[in-house]
Amino acid sequence: MSELRVGIVGYGWVAGAHIKSLHEIPGVRVTAVCSRRSLDVGELSARHGSSIRVFNDYRAMCASGELDIVSICTPHPMHPEQVEIAAKAGKHLIIEKPVAIDLEGLNRVEKAVKDAGVKACICFEVKVIGHFKTVKAMLSEGLLGNVHYGECDYYHGIGPWYGQYEWNKRKAFGGSSLLTAGCHALDGLIWLLGSRPVEVTTYAAKSSLPVFQAYEYPTTTTTIMKFANGAVGKTASVIDCIQPYLFNVHLVGSEGSVWNDKFHCAKLQGLDRTGWSTLHTQLVDSGDVEHHPYTELFADFIAAIREDRAPMFSFDDGIFSHRAALAADRSAETGKPVKVAELS
């Protein structure tokens, strides 16, 4: 397999980050873009340094025979049908999160990918950032001992000043605070703990600030989880905050703790145990997709296609994180704990 050709559907903010990252990978080229808008082929190709064909018909793009991979960058509710069309056409898939905003859509995505036998990458890219790598390595080395508590929280005010606000505020498009944004934190916590939540309880609230009243769903949720390995954890998803972006990570184990860029460890000699020590590593500190580490995520996915192996982050794990988020939303709606296995 020489050059892998990628088609992008949905030419918005995130698509630009996808194209830039894909073009940083040797042997990969974006050759098509599908958009409802009328795009100038010459200007588009010049901007991205690649000869790009423009489609207004998504089915035609997938059926063109000139693509190996389709990258789905459209609003959330469009993803299930677009996954089905591309998968049936035999295309490998890069799918922006969330892959669906309801259980029916999630099951459609899972079935389409597995029935077609194609590979799929879900864009939970924060796990390849330096901080997550460092913490995962510390866990692997046993520096925290047995972790019995973890929290991973997403704080990002998504108001009128933010590009996706106009469609994100609608429940039929955004889905929920956890699905549209906080799923990064939920998925990250599951990966760090190396165990899946079996039961979730979620509480929801909403800011009284007028700019957030247009949201058709609660903009703040906090989810308490019981994990299969006995640990407990929490994920807050707060998209109605008035503060700088914050992606909070706190793990507590039998030998130490990590709290964002700080750590405390009983196993390491020579540390001043009267306070926290500092990790010098890149944190998840921006909601701008231009700052997200797509390149490394996509490079591994491309290698997985070429080598016919599983990607470093499995499709099944990404689907499970969505299932856990949907269970959390159901708990918020019903006021009762929900077992994740009930959502199948």
C-alpha cells in the first residue's frame, strides 16, 4: 500500500486540524472534501498543499473508488449514517467524537464498522498528550500503587463566543454536556484506571447566567462511577463555566497521588514529602482543536492500516466510553443509578 488517500466530510473548524495533521504523516494525502457549501477547488488545494476534489454528494465521494479513508468532521447527529455509508463502501474511518448522541446511533456505528470489517479511529486524542503518557507510565511502573480513586474533569465555557455554540446549544445536535465535550475526560479516566465503570450515578445543573439559558439540556453534570476493579471515580463536565479552560486529573493510590502537573510518591527516595513535586509535561490545556495532538493519533491509525493490526486505542474501548456517557445521561434524567451493561 503506497499512498493512502483521505476524504473529509464536513469542512469546518475541526476539518482544518484533521487535514493539517494528516498531511504531516508520510504517505498520506487528503484528496477529497465533501461539503454542503460551494468550495473553490483551486483555493482549497492551494490552502492545503494538495490536489483536492470537491464533492457535494457524500455517497458519491464514498463510491468514487479514489479513497481509502473517510474522516467524519460533521455535526454529531450526522455521524451514524455517514459511518454506515463509508463502511459499506469499504473505507476505513476517522470519526470525530461523539460518534453518536443516542443509543440507537451508537449501535448503528458499532454494527456498521464491525460488519464491514474496516478499521476505525475515534478521536479521543487527548490520551496521546504528554501528561496522559507520563501518568500512564507512572501507573505502569507502580509508582502510585493500587489506584482506588480517580477523577477527570472537563471545564470549558462554551458560550456565544465559541464557534460551535449556535448548534451545540440544541439537544438534537449537542446531545448533552458529557457527550459534546466531557466525554474526553470520561474516556481518559477509564483509560488511566485500566478498568471499565459498571455503574454510574449522575447529577445535573445549569448556570443562571443568561447566555447559557439557550441550552436545551443541563450544561453541568457530575458523574460518580463504580469500576469493575473496585475503584471509584468522578467526571465533571462543565460547559457553562466562566473561567479558563481546565482539564483536571487526580488519581489516588496506595503509594501516592497525581494531581495535574503535581505528584506525591512514597516509593521515590529524596523527595520533599512536605509538599507536591512537579511534573514537567504538556497538560491538556486548550479546547482549540488546533492544539490537539491529532497527528500522533492518526499516524498510529495509518500504521495500523498498513500493518493490519489494532490501533493503540481500540474502537471497542471508544464505543464503551460512549455507552458509559449515555448511561450517565440516563441517570441524570431518571435520578437513579444506571448499570452500563443495561445500555446495549
